[in-house]
Amino acid sequence: MPFAPPIQHSETAAPARDVAPEERRARLRLARSQNVGPRSYAELLRRFGGARRALDALPQLALRGGRRGYVPCPQDQVDREMEAGDALGARLVLLGEPGYPQLLAEIDNPPPALWIKGQMAILSAPAIAIVGARNASALGLRTARRIATEMAEGGHIVVSGLARGVDAAAHQAALPHGTVAVMAGGLDCVYPPEHGNLAQEIVETGALLTECPMGLEPTSRHFPRRNRLISGLSLGVLLIEAAVRSGSLITARYALEQGREAMACPGAAEDPRSGGCNALIREGAALIRHGQDVLEALAAPRARGFAEPGKAFLFDADEYGDETMRDDYDALSDFDQEEGEGDAVLAEQIAQMLGPHPVDPDDLARQCGATPSELSMALLELDLAGRITIHTGGKVALNGGDD
């Protein structure tokens, strides 16, 4: 099977370039600092011209947002992380550096830092994600192996999440040609533990990838974050046996929001493991029987309209995802680099206007009379102070506490 044509994007990522060693450490410190998500990270770099200046500014920004005693990520913490990565034989790749996967760089709020172990070149090949039920049926596992084999033999890299069931079956089938496993914790914390040998095999021909620091044990809230990377690395996502309320549908939703194709293999109507797949197909997603169907779906996308504003969709990542996922909900409007240093009075005024129900930033701006630049800086200050949550679409809500 030939390569699928790449997705055409209206905007392209900035050209990759090397970053000086001290600036790399400072950028990792910035990315690991509390309440700094991908969008805040990018805005801080843009505003201050470098990570070291941004780090110096963080305590004052947080203070204006109402938090005293804010301390950026300590240097020794970053030193330990980099030493652990080196000891594992992994490579740190920052956003904007050579080696950062191009498709992933083009999503909204790409992760500032990735740890990668294995064959770096594989990340530049066209990829298809295959995800599905952990408690997959024998038919589901066989389908996953067959389609993964067909896609791998045709030149596509299979991306999945190293989970039990469909994920593991897809990885194993694609091993001879290379596969990418996206992990929910640190590279040194393989989950589930019984997939340690599979992870080692993947490194030989493919790669392990995570945005998490070394030593981070995955918890339930890390998996939706991982799913966003699975779809971000891929031209499209194929679901095999996914229930209506499942992590696989989180991946499908992210795929649609990222402009990628979402596809599904049909299943028996009475099998709850296929409820999400069948519903996705009913709404117009491509019905997949084999690898050729995947190629045809990628060549003539049909499911991306699901994510258009006002279009109903059976699954909402906001509802089932973890609301503290900074990577997904840290969405701030652009602000003018040369205006607005922020104002503690404005930040406090906005905080008083907020409650637990998400509010559109445009409504806040109208009510308080702030310019977009002033509002963006005030929201950044409140976010760094841990006082607000910024949801998908930029809507803002007040947190329950200041921690």
C-alpha cells in the first residue's frame, strides 16, 4: 500500500533550530514549573524572549494573580531529570528543535518537551493510530493485528498507547516495521508492568515517547493527556472495539479537534465494547474493514466536520477528561507583546466575576472593559496563581481553592 498523502495545514510550524544548552535547561524548568501549561509556556517565551527571563518573571506574575511565594521549578530538579534520561538512553527534544515530530508540533498547544527512546527517524514517517478496548474480544485482537500488519507493510508507522488489549496487539503486529508507543508516565515507568518486554522490543525498531518527566508513575488523569499525543502524531485514528464511555473515544475526539481523521471498525450491536465505534460510524465516520479502507479514508476525509462549532457529537472530552489537564485546557488568547504588563486590580476584578461555571473570555472583557491584551495577561496571572481553570475553547472557571 502506498503512503497516504499528508494532511494539508493552513499554518506550518516554525523551522526547527538548535537551542543553546543553558537555554534548553531553562526551557525545561519553565515547562516543569507549576501551572505553566503548553500555551502559557509558548506565550511566556514569546513575551520575554527566552526562558531565563520568563522564569525570573513568574513569581511577580503569580503575585499579581493573587498567589504569594510562587517558586519556579528548581534547577536541581531539572538536572536530576536530565541525568535520569541520559542514564536510560533517552533523548530530550524541545518544541522547535530538530527531531520534534512535525505533525505533533502543528496541534493546538503541543507539549513543550518530549522524552524519546528508540529510533528517532521513525517519527518522521507517516503514522496511523490504532486504539481500542483493553478487554478486547478475540475478533477485536485479530482485527487489530491484521490491520496493523497491513498498514505497517504499506509504509505507515502504527502509533498506540501500550495498553492491554487492542493497543498491545497493534504494537506487536507492527514490530517488524517499527511502531511508536506513547506513554502516560515517565519512560522509566512502563504501564502496565507486564508490557516491559514489549516496550524493550519496541525500542529496537521503533520508539517510546512521553511528555512526562522521568520517574512519574501514571495515574488516571495522565491517560487522556497521552491520548492527545497519540492522535497528534498520526494522520488518523482507527478505533477497534471502543465503548461509548471509553478512553479510545477521547482519542477520537482529539483527532477531530486536531484536524485528523477518525475511523472505526464496526462491531456487534449487542456488544457494549463496540458501542462507541458503531455510534461513530452512524454519525458519518468511515467504516473500516481492512487497510485499504484506511487509505481511502485518509485520502478523502469525512469525519473532521464532527468537530465543527455547533455540530453535535456523542462524546465530549471536557466531560470525561480530567479538568486539571493543563495541556488541554490552558488556552489563552494572544496578547500584544508590547502592551499590558498586567494589573493586580484587573486580575482580582476578573476573579470576583468568576464562579465554578465556565465563562467565555469575551463576556469577561465586555463586563470589565479590558482590552484583549489586558485580559490575556490577567488570565495568565490568575492561571499561574492556580486560581482558575481554562477549559477547551478558552472558557474560564474559578477553582475551588488557591492550591
